[in-house]
Amino acid sequence: MASATTPRADAAQRNAEALSEGLYNSHRSHLLAIARRNSATEEDAEEALHDAFILFINHFDPAAGSPPLAWLTLTLKRRCWAIYKRQKLHGSYQPRRSDDAVAASPLEARADPSRLPDELAEISESIEEVRKQLSQLKPQERTALGLLALGYTYREICDITGWTYTKVNRCLSEGRARLRELVEI
């Protein structure tokens, strides 16, 4: 026996599909970049993005008051972590090599080609100085500060890295202190 759906449920489903299409068209590259940062491979990132949109269509409730993009972003991160945990549990996880190409840094990606050459040179020097300072930090401090700069919460950093809240807090505190020392030098 087929289940009957109400006209209201059908309308909500169509609304979610239309909303997801708009989000997909306008935010796909941003969402895929988030998925890449939270996944071990490109395939995992694509899978997580696909799953997140399916979950969005099936479960997002606009009446609940959640911003659609925020809901989708959180769902995407959770799907990435679920895929990672599943792979780790089954022993199929392969960590990303450090020489793998990742999207350009936000500072480089935002360099406007219409700027004057001296402005671009200043930006490049500034980026290089920041890189030098960051390279003097411990790897765990760089990881924690980088994730925090990308907008992750302490709890999300714990989930991504597998560290305790105390370790995340310590890495951030020590990393910030070291950066302050380097800037004063």
C-alpha cells in the first residue's frame, strides 16, 4: 500500500528542492572547499556534499528558523566526519599527503587582479611574512590556529583532530602567545 502524502508535505518537499537547487548553484564551490578541508580525499568530499544535499532536501524545515546555508554547512561537516570515522573504523582511511594540492589560501584567492602592481607586491610580502611566522609554530599549534581561523569551534576542532578540549585550548593559547612574540620581534 502506497503511503499518501499531504499537499502540505508535497509543497514543503518542492520548496526544499528549489531551495537546495539555489544553494547548490550559488554555494557549491564554497561548500566543496569545506568538504575538502574535512575529508581525506576528493571522492570523500564529493560524497559528503552529495549526502548533505540529500539530507537537506529530506529533512530541512524552513519553519524551524535555521538559516539554510548554516544548516547545510553543519550537515556537510557532520557527513565528512561520519565518512572519516567509518573509514577509520574499517581501516580504509588514507591520510592526505602534505604535498597534495589544496585550494589556494583565502588571501591569495582574494588578490584582485585589477589592483596596482605595488599593491599586489605588498600583499605578497605580507602573506610571505605570515607564512614565515606560522612556520615557526609547532605543527599542532598551526593546525589548531588554522582550523580556528577557518571558523571552526573548539568542539569541532576536537572532533576533526581527535584531541581533547584541553589540548585544543593549550595549542591555541601557546600558538597565539608565540605569534605575539614573533610579531613583536
